[in-house]
Amino acid sequence: MNMKPNTDTAAAVIEYVPLSDLYLSDLNPRQEADPEGIALLAQSILTCGLVQNLAGLRDDAGRVAIVAGGRRFRALGIAAEQNPSLAMVPVRLAPNAMTAQAWANAENTAREALAPADEIRAYGRMRDAGALAHSIAKAFGVTEAHVYRRLKLADLPAPVLDALAAKEISLAIATAFTVSNDEALTLAILERAKAHSYYSEHQIKSMLTPDSLQHTDRRALFVGLETYEADGGTLTRDLFSEKVYLNEPTLLLRLFDEKLQAEAADLKAAGWKWVEIEADESYLSYAVTDKLIRIAPMSEPLTEDEAEEWDELAELANGDVLDDAGKARMEELEAKTADYFTPEQMSQGGAWLYVDSNGKACTKLGYVRREDAATAAEAGVIDAPRDGMDSGATAEKGPYSAKLIEDMKAVRLNAAQTALLSKPSLVLDLLAFALSPDAGLYHSILDVRTGTPSIVPTQEDGLELDPRLNQRASTRNIDLARSFADFRAKGQKHRNAALTEAVARTLNYGCGISDAFPLFERLEDEAGASIRAVWTPTAANFFGRVSGGTLDGLFKDLLELGEDSPAFKSFRSLKKGAKAEAMEAIFADPKGSEWPVTDAQAAKIAEWVPDCA
């Protein structure tokens, strides 16, 4: 159905009518009004003018009955006494009684709201004239919180409100400008906001506060706003998002550093040999602790009587009937079993200090640096360091490429998995341990997702792969029940073999290899793993992938030659390709090569592996 235009509404006109010719129509829904509210509205009209016109219907006597705007009509009667110019009132006149009735019915439900820019300026003028927020709120029929937010906007530079009035920016974008204390920057960003309508409120705030930090920043939480302000720091509070901006980030960072240093000094005074601070992150990276050796903390187990007492107290606590004395005793028992470090351990180790995302100072205690490993081991604080662990010197670029190192790790894992194939009892123990709570959370002992860690290097030359480690399911099993019955019928020996092969194939490289208690190395030792049992270095898989100088050093060391020996001079004069081929020949058949190799040297060559696996 087609809608006809409302010709009566369109025909309405605005006329200036003397206040004395106006009266409140019976149609007006606002027959009663709060005198205090009318008085405040009168003050608003005196300050801001009549922002919204009245609406009425002219009667047969020529007077105008006000059908919409009853509160404004009453307030005008008061305001005109102080400002006679207000006695001529703009009124929108209805063309007929039906239109007037419609306007009266819409007075409460469809009254046109003030445009945001007009409202903001009106509130600002009332405030500047001495009106308080609660008075403004009552005059306009809004909440005080709404008034405070609008008054914050009233303090914006005029061009921002002009842009809002012209609808060049939204109200949300206008509120973003309230975080700025720099008018020049505000006006510069305003031009960008007017030109690019896709800017968000967050983006505008970020551009207006490029150097400020929020109160939720972990550094601000750690320092505390009171401390920051006491040292001269200033804040900008965003009433629209309840965010607080710290305007002097340099000051905050200084206070943050000073407080961290004080915390570190306390740790040092407690007896730790060294204390390091991680100031840039809210956590301590594994990359940091991986370079250190963990000290096993001490703990005291409860006696049988204490354990029994603990159980009794825990039962009372679970029933919410544990008294204060019982709670104190539970805390005492908990404190007894808590991990701690002895003065001797602390004298050999150190601590890391950092601040988490909640602004809390956190510590990681009990680490020995690599260069201190030998001394700490002598003191009984850690186990004797493995080869290479006690060197604290900054490592120079090694002779092996990253890809070669990864290949050698794959070979080493191959050797470990191969050795496990002959140790079903060890594999079953490992499986049970890996699946038990004793292994703790987040370990990577086994790839129990039926994955298969890589054990084949990019250069397969010289590698011997046990076929049991290369078995794969090739088709989908559509009858698992029957297959499982057949599997069980093959007996326990077959089951153990299948389990051994499957579990061995899931062993991950280096599980625990960086810890002070290297599980991977112990598995290698017990299983009798040997890289050379599955891999022989060749020109393709190793010798051709390192420098000529590295080959010179290896040749000289393995054959125990001096710098001036004819054999070494002859080898050193070869081109790199020839050196790689010569080394392959020596490793393939030490005694049959053209180079003089003794039995002892041949044995050494048979066991040699690169130190990058």
C-alpha cells in the first residue's frame, strides 16, 4: 500500500507569537510540572536561549494553545521577566486540530532530541554561568553522569565541536579527543579524522597519546599511581572509557626501574650469588633459563604422625569446621613441606626477577650459570657438569650450519630409537612413566599423538634405518574389532614387540636434554644408543658440508699429526672436495686408505661423531 505524504505536517509554519498570546492547551500531556525544574529550565533558557521551539494550534480568538513544549512554555514565563526579548516566542503552528493532536500525543515519545553538539554547548554555557551539574541534569531531564560526560566534551577546542555539528566526525570520535592536552596536536589529528572516516576511536586516542601509558600497564600497576603522582607525574582520566593515562612515561620507567632494583637488592641480601632482572617482558622466557642449570630445591617430608594430623585437619577443612587454631597448624605443616634453598645453594646460584602482567613482582630462584657449574658441582649443589657445560665464554660461530646440526640431531634420535627396539622392558617403563602423573605437566617425552619425529636427515647417504622404525599404516582399517581380536591372538610376545616398536618410534629428541637431569642421555646410556651404529659420515652427508679448515683440524686430530708432518701438509694442500672424499675413504676403511692410520687411530675413527648432535 502506498503511503501519502503528510501534507498537514508539511504545511506547518513557524511564527513569532507574543508570550501573552500563548496558553497551555488541554491537549498538552504535561499539565503538571515541578516548580524547581521549571526554574532551572528558565535559567537554561536565559543562558542558552530557546533551543527547541514550542508547538501549538491557533484558536478562533487568535491566541495559540501550546500542545507540545509545556515545560519550556512555563520556563519562558520566568525567563522573560529577566530578558524581555524572550517574550516573542517562535512557535511551530499546526495547520489543523488533527495535526496538533498528533504532536501532543508524540510529546513524550517522539520529541526530537538536541543535536549532540548543541547539547554539549548548552551544558557548557550553563556551567560557565555558574550552574552545577545536578542543576543542569534537572533542567534537561538527564542524569548527572551524562552531564559530566557532556561537560568534558564542552572543553574541547571549538573546531572539534564544529566538526561534530557538521557531522564530519561522530560523537564517539569526538569523545576520543578528550584524552588530549595538546591543542595543536588535537587540531592536526582532527583534520586527519575528518579526511579519513575509517579511523576508530581507539586509533584516534592512540594518535593523541603517542607517549602515554595506561593505568593498566604492568609497570604502572607495579609502581602504583600514588607513587607516580607523588613524584610529580600527571594523569589524564578518560570519563568515557574509565581509562587513565600516565602522561610522563619516562618518569614511570624510572620509578619502575628503581623499585625493581630495590627488590633485586633484597634478593641479593638474602644470600643469592647473583640476581638478574627481566624488565622488558612480563614473563621469563625458556630461552633464558635453558642456558642455566637448575638447582634442585630442598624439602622436608612430614613425619608419619604429621601426615596423619594433616589428613585429619584437611578433613575438617573440607567440612568447613576447621577452627583458627587448626588453620594455623595446617599453614605450619604446609610451610614445613615447602621447597627451600640452603645458604650453600644460594651462595652458588642466582635468581631472576620480573614483573608479570598484573604488576606483581615474580621470581625464578635457584639457577647456576654455566661458567659456575664446576664450582657448584664441587660444592655439591649440582651434579658434575657434562662436557662443555662449564664454559661461560661467548661462543664463536661454530663450524656447523643450522641444517647440518638438525640433521645430526635426527641421526642421534635415530640411534636412540634403534637402541630402544632391543629394550622392551625399558620402553614399557618409559611409556608407563610418560603417561603417569609422576612425569608432570607439559613434558615431551613421547609424541603420544601417534606422530613420528624426524629421524632421517636431508642427506640419507650413510644412514642405516631399521625397517621396524619405518612401518606405516597404508590403508584405513574398516573392521577394528576383528583386527583387534587377531592382534590379541598373536600373543603377548607380539604385543610387546609392537608396543616396543611404536613407543620407540615416538621418542622425541632431547627430552630433558637441557636440564640438570638429562633424561634423554640416560635413555641413550641404558639402551646403548650409538650414532655410529646407524650412521657413517660421508662426503655427501657431512664432510662436504663443513669448511676446509674444519676438515684440516679433524684430519690432524684423528690421525694425531703435527702441523709440519708431511701427511698433514699433503692433506691441507688438497681442494675441499678432495678433502671430503679423502675423509670419507678414511672413515669407510681406515686401514685400507692411502693415509697412515694406526689401530688405535682406527678405533678412534670408528667411534667419532660430530659434537653438534
